[in-house]
Amino acid sequence: MATALVKLYAEEHEIRELIALVETSDDIISSDAEPVLIQKRQYACVAKLYERRKDEGKLLEIFSKVVDGDWADPLLPNPLPRVIDILNNCKDRILVQRYGIWLVKHDPAAGLKLFIAKRGMKFDDALILRGIRAVDANLGEKYLEHLVLSRRNSEPALHTQLVNNYLDRMIASLDDPIVVDVWQTALATYTSRPSTSSPVLGSTHPQPFLVHLASSPTSEHLQTRIKLALFLQGSTGYDVPQVLERLEKEDEDGLFAFEKAIVHGKLGNHEPALTLLVRTIRDPTTAEAYCTLGGEVIPSKVAIAVSSKMELEPWGQLVASGGVTGSTILSAGRKTSVNGSTGGKGKVPVTEEKKKELLGILMKVYMKGGDDTAQETASLLNAQAKNLDVLDVLSS
């Protein structure tokens, strides 16, 4: 009886009676009533019919067609907020993924917020990432950061994409004279500094270069550079040789020596890494910490302090946790072990033998610096005499 009345009211355009019936009756057979209501373009009534039955899939289908302009009904002027509300409360993963990607096209910020909030659902991350990127590249990067840093996605391709995003912006910054001046000033003021104590490390050594860099005038470029440095150190999933190749090729003026040192350290190229830290950046604090940490340029304490100052805590935690992926990195198509990493399960203690090896390399780098590094050479000899084979160093 109720279904027959729905058809009758729809045919006769008795809209008030039709709405009242749909809103109150539980006896309407949806599969019989829906074709007539759609034929008569009573889309709001179709929505009410399925809203009463709490059929989220049907509601999303109806509302999306209205938003897309396929259907029009003055009683449904703007159902997009209702779509967002349904998706935010929906527990059906398939519906959330399907209409979440649709939502990104109409409200990118709301779509990104939805997928970030649904942390307990397992989505096709690559599909969603492509959908967000197609609409807004910046939001795509935010979702990529969410996948890698918050969801702890260990897919190497995602880590490599993210580090290349940061690199793209840093390389592009070299075309901006104002930004280049910031990078040059940061390096020049550090290398020409008088010796000062480090509030981060609590020592009489100069403060680490990264701490100095983070005190530069705040800008989007600085944020990206700090992200890049912390991610280079903390992630064990990106293509390390490819990143080093890009830095060597595209940073002709050597403004990103610090980042190169991190990558050399990842690959176990300890002498080039320490040479950059000692001769180019003049950062003995970081160089000596590098030896203690088995080849890491950014100590956890420094990463946490800098990331807190820059409001980049997830990047700092990435360094402190020892990375989020397995304990290997990509190296020219092969897997190579990473110094001190256990893939996010904490850091492996560095052996005394390894520390001694690295201190020996550092001493060689200091001695090659002659008068420029004489003070550091003497200081290291005094502090680490028991760990250094002086005759071996002198003969090398």
C-alpha cells in the first residue's frame, strides 16, 4: 500500500504528501519505489528513503550524482557537507576509499583530512596518493608524509618519492638569489664563527651546524631543508645512491654539503662524509659525534631539539627511532646494511672497534687539514688517545 502511494504521489507531483510518506513509513519497498522517484526526478525523496534505512552506499551514490551535476533537485541544493559527514562516520572501508577519492576532487582539504583520520583502515595507499596528487600536488605531499611518518609505511618507492620531493624544492631554490643568499650566509657565518658552547649537546664544542642552520630566518625553504636533512638521516627506505648522485650533480656550489655528508655516511663512505663535515662545514662537534654514532651525522638529541624548534617533531622522531623500514637501504639495485639501524626497533649499539675505526679516519682528515685543523687534531689526540693508533695514523 505504501509503495503504491509513493508511486501515485510521484506521478501526481504531490510533493508534500510524498515527502511526508517517505519520512514516516517503514513499509515502502525501495527497489519498487526508487525507479519511479528517479524517473520523476524526486531525488531528495530517494535520499530520504535510503536515509531512513541507513543505507550509506545509496546515499553517497545519490549525493555524489547531485554534486557532479548529473542530477538536480531544489530540495538538495548542496549535499557535499552531508557526503563529508557520512564518510567521517562510515566504517565501510570500500565506501570510504571510493567516495573519499571522489571527495578529493571536490574538496581536497576535506578529502585529505578524511584519509588521515581513518588511520585504522587499510587503503590502497598508492591509489589514494595518485588521486590526491592529481588534484593538488601540495596536498599529495602532505598525504605522502602522513603515510611515511605517521602510518609508518615502509614501501621504498614512497620513501624515495618523498625525499625527491624535498630535493626538487631544494634544487629549485638554487635559482632564487634570495634563498641562495640565505644558504650562503648560514654556511659562511658558521665556518667563520668563534668557538661557542653548544646548548644542545651541553659541551664546550661549537654547536652543530644543523642547530645553527635552524636559527636562520624562518621560511618555507628552511622548513623543507630541515625536513630533508632529518629524513635523509632517519629513513632507511630511499634510494641512497640516486640521492647522492642528484646532490653531486645539481649542487655545483656545494651549499648542501651537510646533506651530502649524511648520504655518504649512509653508504659507509666515511672519509668523504667526515671531510665534508671538517673541511667544508667546519663542524668538529658533528664529526666527532659521527664517530661515536657509527656513521650518523645527526644525533637523536640534536634531531629532537631542532625538530621541536621547527615544529617538525615527526621528522625528529624518525631519527630518534632509528628509521621506519627494514635494516637495509637500496644501493645500485642491491640491499646494503645501514649503520646503526634496526628498522624502527631502536638503534644497534656501536661497537668500540667501529668507534676506533672512525676516530682513526677522523684523525687522518684533521691531519690533512694542516694548520686549519691543528686545534681539532690536538684536541682529539688528547681526548681519544686510548682509541687511536698514532703510529698507524701518522703512517697513512
